Amino acid sequence: MSRNLKKYAMAAIAALVLAYAGHATAVAATNQIKVQSETTTTGSTSTTSTTATTTKKVFKSYYCNHKINQYDAATWACTTITVNPATIEAGDKTTVTFRYKVKIGLKNVKVCFSGLFNVTGLRCLYQHKFRRLRQWRVIKHTLPLEVPADFSYYGEQDVDNLTRFYKKGQKWADLKTFYWRANAAVCVTTASHPDAC
């Protein structure tokens, strides 16, 4: 009689274990589906918000990635200009970060970072004269720029590196040329031209 009881008890325990295992598998599968669904939702939300907030632009002078040519001063340095945000309304502000990197040693350089040409003209908002600049020296400066609320221009407004040589001393270079312009711009919209950018 005890042997039969043991058999029935073992059979009952086995049935309970199988039933519990089946329930656990179902719960695990349900939880996995929920987690995947949440991940997908979070991922799409994150991607959307990132796309919406990315508005900066980076501009580089043409010869940044070219080899140094001793007869062409444009290859002797590199300008990188980051505009953030790149599109603004009249009356708003933007931030422009200038990075001027010297690729060979230079003499008699006047570093000049401009504001918006149609606001300040071809004037340096940051300037400094360097008698010597060693190879690979980097001059970096950030300028906050504001567009007047009554600004009559719209579309792309130039801002650039107007660095040049201020006196002779660098062979193969002249004093009037801005060799390292990056052709950077801030795009401005106005009330009359909201779709200018």
C-alpha cells in the first residue's frame, strides 16, 4: 500500500511541476513581449526628439584636408566654424565657434573672426595679432551673435574667418587676401519670409 501511495504522490508532484513550468513559460513570454514593445516605443521617441533638436552646422575651409603646398598660403592653415543653431528668426541669438588651426609655422598673422556681414560689416568681433604661430597651434573662440528684430535681410547671412597677414615676412603670401575663409552662414527668417531657410 505504501508503494502505491508513493507512486500517486510522485505522479501528483510531477503534474504540479509541469503545470507550474507551463505557467512560468507563459508569464516569461508575456513579459518579453511587453519589454520589447516598450523598447521599440522608447527608441522611436528618442530618435524623433534627436532629429528635431539637431540644428547646428559645421563649415570648413576648402584646403583643410589637402597637403601643405609651400606656394599656396590657403593650404597653410585650416578654419572650422560651427554655427548652433544654424537657423534663427530675426531677433534671436546664435553661437558661432571659430577654430583656426595652423598647419605650418606662420609669421605676422592677424586672427580676425567676424560677426554677420550684414549686421557688423567686415569687422572683427574677435582679433589678435600674432608675431609667430607655431605649427599645429589652434586658436579657438566662441562668439554669441544676435540678429536685430527689425533685420531686413533674410536667408543665408555670411559670417567668416577674416584672418590675414598684417605685414610682410611670410614668403608666397600677400597682405590683402583672407586665405582661410570657410564660407559659413547663419540662415535668418523674418516675419515676412518665414520659409526663407
